[in-house]
Amino acid sequence: MTDLVADRWILDRPNSYIGRSVPRPNAPRLAEGRGTFVDDVELGRRTGHAAFVRSPHAHARIRSIDTEAARAAPGVIAVVTGRELAEIHDPWVGVLTHLEGLKSAPQYALPLDTATWQGEAVAAVVAESRAKAEDAAELVAIDWEVRPAVTDPATALDPDTTVIHESLGDNLAWRRNANFGDVEAAYAEADHVIEETFVFARHTGVCVEPRAILADFNPAEEQLTVWHNTQCPHMIQNILATHYRLDEHRVRVIARDVGGSFGIKVHTYADEIATAGLSILLKRPVKFVADRMESFVSDIHARDHRVRGTIAVRNDGAILAFEIDALTGIGPYSMYPRTSGIEANQIVNLMGGPYVFDHYRAQATVVFQNKNMMCQYRAVGHPIKCAVTEGLVDSAARATGLDPAELRRRNLRADDSYPCRSAQGLPFENLSHQESLAKLLEAMDYEALKAERDALRERGVHRGIGLASFIEVTNPSAMFYGVGGARISAQDGATMRLDARGNVFVATGATEQGQGMEAVISQVAATAVGVPPERLRIVTGDTDHTPYGGGTWASRAAGIGGEAVAQAGRALRQQILRAAAAMLQEEAANLDLRGGVVVDAATGAERIGLDEIGRICYYRPDTLPDGFQAELVATRHYVPRKYPFAFTNGAQASYLEVDVETGFITLIDHWCVEDCGTVINPLLVDEQIRGGIVQGLGGALFEECVYDRDGQMLNANMADYLVPMAAELPDMKCGHVESPTAESDLGAKGAGEAGTCGAPAAVMNALNDALAPLGAKPLTDMPFTPRKVLRALGRI
Amino acid sequence: MQTNVDITLRVNGAAVSRRVEARMNLVDFLREELGLTGSHVGCEHGVCGACTVRVDGRIARGCLMVAAQADGAEVWTIEGLSDTGELRALKDAFVERNALQCGYCTPGMLLTAAELLERRPDAGRAEIRRFLSGNYCRCTGYEAIVDAVEMARGR
Ligand code: FES
Ligand code: FES
């Protein structure tokens, strides 16, 4: 850990746009329906449309595939099997060396001989239209040899359970054990050792825009161009090049507008890789857009955890120890290239994060199963570790008789104790748990709310209040993936260029999926250079035209991409001032750039406009002093180096009412106070928080991928898979504490996942607060459906 | 079985005639035949509302109608209603309030909101939420959308 001292020059710039709710430059275009999503891109009549034949079985060997009838169907261009596609690509294995011992089997774009989940694409049909491709896909006849499906993680490792990949020996993907301090001694010292089991259902992202890819291979120049709604264009470029044996500069990935991603669109999906292969094979553009049914069985799922958690606490409220034993089933393969071990790893790493305690023991077991693959989805692992931690903290409050807020106050890390390390040894640079909780309690008027709840209880109205403190990983360094061998960029770059009319082009490796990246980039760029945002043109999502970068994941875009823009902007300003100085025969140090005009730094008096500088530098460089060459392009890159992540923190609260007759839960209020360091755009941050909260609420109350014992997903449509809709949600109050990271000049940390992290825990605690006086055992099995509530109340 | 149908309709104020497959739904027709890609496809089974368009003065789900049913109809999409300026107050409020993030649900949301403001100009927040409950948005958590509808009403 290092004591860092940041230079906050960017916060002190005149006419700063940092901290202002400026509107998003790309919003009007989207609101008029003039966006460019992948399915909106047309490459003409030679485009083939792909439909996949998907396995109806969770686990089955392909004895043979008869494609003859499909090939003869109207409009069909080709029918391609796994073996045919395997001739032009190499399989991948989703492991990382820093998750020691994690194993997985080689995965092909289409499997060679065995389908390992219901919904896995096993053959492709390309036709003149998607409808014709679907018609023909129904004519592909597969002779299946059905094998026993491994569906329950609890029995996946039993000796008589079928092994999904014989080459791996068993169904264990990974196990991690961690042990810090002396948990047994803590248990002996504690007045209460409380154990609960928490269950988190499988759910999925349900981006309104499904996954989509349009691949166009030009054999004459061996050039593959793909339009793809990915969060990470450079990562996909690398993957397509590597696995189709192309040079990386022969692959161009373009990600224009993306209709929501939340981690769903950050992975290597076999059907998308297959689509690129179909274009290579057929030497023509091929488009694949997942329909909703196939999205449910092929977009990654997440969570699916069963966690036995233990807390040891003294009567004075001091938390002495946490312990967890976590079990998760990740589907038949570990996802490439991020792996499916990260969610479990995060839980082990982050349990108990807000609190001071010395003793910790954890085991996480990750097994293969014949269900759709699981991987990183918004707030990876966080909703789980937060709900287990906060559920146990509330159990401790009940056991000690302390108020839940008071118990937290006594155990939360002190705001003046940084830098310091967590019980697991992770470094915290600068957090604000105590202040965040205090602000939260004030915002909700905690004491008055408790009085209201108690008064209503007397009248038979059952309301509950739930609190949750949390930490969150943002701004990941190369310690997150790169160190384990993944070719995923932790650094990001920005290139800025002054044009001849004095406007500025900004190309960034960060990407936009709706979170407001373009606004954040424009605010930072405008401030760093000294121009109004209207003079900027932002370019994102094109591997041919943006600096190499990681894209958007793990709440990194503003903190890392934004910092690169800040540095590039400052460099461009200095270069512009050197050019101005040459023109004005002045010292550059005496000049500044403000509002798009070069001014005298001391007096603010106008000296020369940017348009004039552009004109002279580009059209009349002959008038510049001998030997002076103006450079009006600057590129800078940035990656955090001192800390592996910039942790953020916050606290949430939920207030809800339970109808004890129907089991229905009505959300009345929700609060979040959150500390993401420098707030670049308050409006965007709050809407990230709100959207994130609602995603967390979905997981807590509604969303579940329901599977039967044979591995069939039973609710793979939007009528049966419930997502949060407007009517069932409360208004949400957001507040902020700002503890900037000193690792960057901007000081921004991520804000995209905090809402999702804390909401399920807050709702769970509120629900159990409402149910406790009725004698119900705590409900810890998400989603909390009316049926589960009634069962907890003993009514059914 | 008749597989193709000739249809004539007005789309965004202009007359359109096409021969379409009988099974082609309205939103695919608008997107693929007319290039009106502002109407989106999110589920194709009538739940998400991303495909919402206006047919004969009322909002309709473009994935639940076949194009042939729109023969003789007056269809308006986000593109047309943006050009006429009818949605301007709503659009400006959505942008100002950041009531859209990825924007994929937004065209459908705006058309639904416009109908709400026309039919229930005095709707309170709960009623706005109920009216918008057929339009799924994964990004915003809806609060900003409700705010934006209230803002637009005042303009
Ligand atoms: S696409 Fe029509 S309602 Fe979803
Ligand atoms: S703004 Fe993305 S789905 Fe609504």
C-alpha cells in the first residue's frame, strides 16, 4: 500500500464541466430512433442470416446429423456442422492461471460430438432471411444419444454422477480455500456463533437488445470486419484473430450502439464466434441476432450460489469472524476468456468487506453441470457476498439485541483508518463507511421510520426496514485478468486531435452501452482541453480507429477511460498553447485555453481563437517560425498501478410492506448513499445507481431461470421469466460521499454496480424485519416469491 | 395457403405498397422493408414493448401484428413522429432527465408515454407507472422515465 498524493489539476480548471449534469451528446439520436444497433446495419443482399439448431437435451451425444433436407430448403445458403467449422478454427479453454487449479474443457464454436446444455447451438443454417433459416433449421435431423444430465451442484461431485468431460476426470471446475486468523479461536471467544444458509437463484441479464453480430469476411484481403454489440471490441478482435488464425490487424470490430449489456455482452459466445466462421467459410456477410427464447438459454446466467455463512459476535456487538462455504454450478464449461470462477472468487475475497474483523475462513466449490453457462454479470459476486454478510450482521443484531444500525456503526471500518487492508488482505485506499451510513440514516429519518413501522405493526400492517453496507470493486488493474494470462486490456487510451476549425476529436478505448460514457468523456475532454463540449466529436467502439483499450466492464470506463482522456486533453492543450505561443511570439506558460479561446493566463484577456490556430497550423504553416512544427494530436494511456482495484463503498436501505394473506411484497422506499470518488456527472451517476438497484431488486424478488431435474429451462420467455416493470418499483433516493482515489488525477471510481450490489441485501433484511415479529424464520432463499413468504409464515 | 399478400398503407404520412410474406410481422416489415429501424425488437412475443408503433391512432405491438393486418392502416413510427415534432416535449424531457440509457426501449417508451399524456393528461406517478408497465426497460429503473413524463406534461 502506498500513500498517494494526487494532483487534482483537472478539478481546478476554469470552466470545469466535472461535477455537472451535462446532457449526453448521443441521447437525442437514440430518442429519435436514429441509433445504429447491430441489427440496423445492412450490408446488402448477399448477407446470409444465421439460425442455429439448438440442443433440445441438456446432455446428449450427437450420433449423426442429417442436413440434406435443410440444404434443399428454399433460400438456404449453407448448413454447417461443428466438424466442418472446426476445420477453420481452434477451440478455446476458459481458464486463468491466477485462479489456480481452475480447469475447463476445450470449447468449439459448435460442439464436435456432444451437446452439454439445453440450448447449445450444434449446427448452423445460413439462408437469405432469418425466417428461411429458421424453417430450414427445423429440417436438420439429429440422431441423439441422450446422456444423464448433471443438474444439481450438490451431487455433481458424487462418485456415481456422470462426468461431463471425461478428459477432466471429474465435475470439479475449481475449489478455493482461504484462511486468515484463527476462526476456531474466534468461535470460542464469541457469545454467539450464528449460521445461515443463503440461496441465490440463477438469473440472467435480459438486455432488451439481444446479442447480435454481423460478420463480413473479405477473402481478397483476408479481412474480417464484424459489427458486434460487445462491451470489449479489442478483446473480441484478439479472440477472433487468435481462433480463426488471422493476424490481429486483419480483424476489425465495430461496436456502435449497444442496447444494454450489464456484463452479458463481454464474453465469448460460441454462436457469435461461429457466425464469424460462417462468414469466413461462405465468403459473404453473415448476420446472427439472437431471439428472446435463445437468449434465455444462451446469454450467460449468473449467481446460482448456495452459501452457508457463519458470523461470530460478542454481546457488545463486536464481530470476530466470518466463515463461508459456497457452492456454485457454472454450466458445462468455464466461459472464455474471463472464466466462470470469478463470481465465486469475488465472494471469497469480499465477504465482510465493510467491517473490521480478524478471522476468516472460506471455501468455494465450483462445479460443472448441464445447464447454460454462467459468468460475470453486473456486480459479479457482490450481491451474494453483500447479502450473506449483511444477512449475518442482521442475525447478529437479533442475537445481541442491538439495533441493526448500531451494530453496523460499531463494526464498520473507521473513516480515518485508511489506507488499510481487509481481513483477506486486500488493500483499501480511501473509503467512507461511517459517513455513508450516517448520511443514509439521516436521509431515511431512521428513528422516525422505525416508529412508523412499529405503530403500523400495532394495526396489523407489516412493514420492515433493511440496511446493507457494502464495498465494491471498480477500476480493475491488470491484477484482475491480465495477470492470469487473459488478453484483456486493463489500460485504456485516448487520442485527441484539433481539427482545422478548432473542434476536437476524441477517440477512446472505453465503450458506451447506455451508461453515459460519451457524456463523461466529453466532460473530461472539454475540461482538460478547455473547450465547450459542443466542440467535441467522440469516437468509440472501433478497433481501427480508437486506441487500444479494455472497453467497459467492472465499472472501469469512467475511472480508467476518463483518466486517459484527462491526460490526453492536458497534453493537447499544452501542444495547442505551444502553437499559439509560436504565433503570438509569447511564452506558452503565459497562455491558457479557456472556453475554446487562447487567453492570457493572468488576465483572461482573449489572445487567439482555436479556429484561427487550426487555420494557421493546417493551411498556413509557412507563416509559423522556422523550425516550429505544430503537433495537434495527443495520445495518452492510463492504468492503475498502485492498487489492484479502486474499492468504492456505500449503504442502502429498503422499506417494504408484506401482505401476509397473499405473500406479496410492496416496495415502499429505497435509499442509497454511495461513494464513487469524484462524481463527474451527478445525473448519470444517480441513474446508474437507480438502474443498478432495480437489477438487484429483480434478482431479489422476481428473476429466476427455472430448470427441471433434466436440465430443461422451463421459463425461457419473457412472460414466464419475470423482470421488474415500472409499476412494482419505488422511487429511489440517492446520496453521495466523495472520497476520490489518489491514484488518478481525476479521482473517479466506478459507479455502475453499486446499486445491484446492495439492493438484494437491503430488501432481504427489510423482509425479515417485517416477518420476524410474526415468528417466521429468516428468509434467505432468493428470489423472495409470494409462495416463499407464505411458506415462511406457515400459511401454506 | 397464400404465402404472399399485397398491402397498401400509409407509414409516417406517406403511401406505401408492398408484397409481403403473409407471416411477416409489422415490426419486421417496418425495419426490413422500409428501413425504419427505430422500432426495435426485444422479445417478439408481446411482452417488452420495444416494438411499439402507432396504428390508426393507437399504440400497438409491432411484433403481435402481421404486416398484412396493417393493410389500409395509418402507421406512425418513432422516425415520423420525431420529424413532425409531436414527440418533442417528451424527447427533450427524456434527454434532460436522462430517462434513456441504452435507448433501445426508448422509441417504444416515447410512443406509449405520448398516448398516456393524450388519454390521461392528469395521471399521477402511480398511474404513469401502471400505464408504462407494458414497456420493459432494463437500464433506467423507470424512475427517470416517470419524471420525464411528468416534466413533458408541464410543457
Ligand atoms: S418485441 Fe414486441 S413486445 Fe417485445
Ligand atoms: S434505456 Fe436501455 S432498456 Fe431502457
